[in-house]
Amino acid sequence: MPIAALTDVEVDYPRGRALGPFSLSIAAGEIVALVGPSGCGKSTALRLLAGLEAPTRGEVARAPGRGETAVVFQAPTLAPWLSARANAALPLELSGMPKTDAAAQADKALARVGLAGAEAARPAQLSGGMAMRVSLARALVTEPKLLLLDEPFAALDEITRRALADDVLKLWADIRPAIIFVTHNVEEAVYMASRVVVMSAGPGRMVGDIAVAGPLPRPAQFRTTEGFRATAEAVSDALAQGMSGGMAA
């Protein structure tokens, strides 16, 4: 059984259709990247899976229960008046966990993302990469079965992006959530995912579903391998066909 699925979903706004018909099924522990041109409905699909929006038509199935699904947005969305520890502990406190227990779990989550020693820092004292790590810790503190990442590295420099990509894959290896990762970056998609789903220009439809061979987390120099380059080219070709209205093989 999939951990999450969209079945023939369509989303209509007053300005017109934003997504669909679109179907996607994600297995437990799978990492799927969504790529497509701006406005194709990638983030809309993620909001459907997060339960933040309902489809106009079609069906959505996702991991049930509080804390089973976590979302990391492009901006860290941290409460500026709270410490890193308090921000990371927030989902646990909202679920009813005692404050001291939530703080202890938050400290473990922050250590897991490389922020041991920064528990008391406020968001204004953190770099962009560190703030995103706090956001990841907050998402992972409940050990979700489904982790949704909406272009979380888009505002970061290339070195930080690559470091965080490796960090996310290491975290995935620890708790094995299913991950759906939205990005505009083809190489980032191929590096992070076991499968890349390519969407057409809006309203988005699937125009490619491309498997990525190789172990996860990625070994050193994975980006230089022939398989990585060939897969990135296949994704780019599917993306170009989708933007022009064609269908990838």
C-alpha cells in the first residue's frame, strides 16, 4: 500500500485550472522529486498531500494521524521570538507532550541536523542554512512517515544547498520517511531522489516518471558518474517536452 497517493486530482482556482488531472503514488520510504516549470502545480500537489488544500476533483490519500505528515517550506517559517529549541519542540507541545519532554526531543532533533550547541539561538542569530536546519529538525521531531519539502533550499547558496541535500539523505537513512521533494533544479532532483516525476506546464500533468539508479545516501562523486549525467539529461529532455506540450516516453 502507498504511504500517499493522488488519484486523478484536479485543482481549479478563479483564474483557471492549476493542476491536473494528475496522479501520483508514493511508497513507504521512497524519495520522489517533483520538477516542472513555474506555475505547473508542484506546490499545489504538495499542499494536497499535506492536507492544506482539497482537490476540486479526484482523491487524496495520505498517512493518517497527528505528526504522520510534516512539511518544510521554502522559507524556514520559524517563530522569531522562540529559540531554536522552542521552535523545534512546537509540534510536540501542540500534540500534548509535556514541555520538558518536548524540549529534550527537540534537542535530539537539533543535534541530528548538526545544531548541537545552538539550541538557545533565536532565528535572527542564525544563517539561512542554520534556520533551514531548525525547520528540518521541527519537521523530523515527530518522526513522520511522510516528509514534504517545498523547494527548501531555493534561497541558499550552492555550497549550502549541496551540504543540506546530503544532510537530508543521511536523516532519511535514519528514520526512512517517504519524501516528496519539489525543486526547479534538475541535478538536485536526480541527486536526492530515487525517482523523478516531471510535470508539464500548467495545469500540471505527469509527462515523465524516471527512476534514478544508485545507492542512497549518495556516495562521494556521485554527480560525476555517467549514470547521474545520463539521468539528468533524461529528466531535462522530459522537462523540455513538457514545457512545449509534448509527452515524454
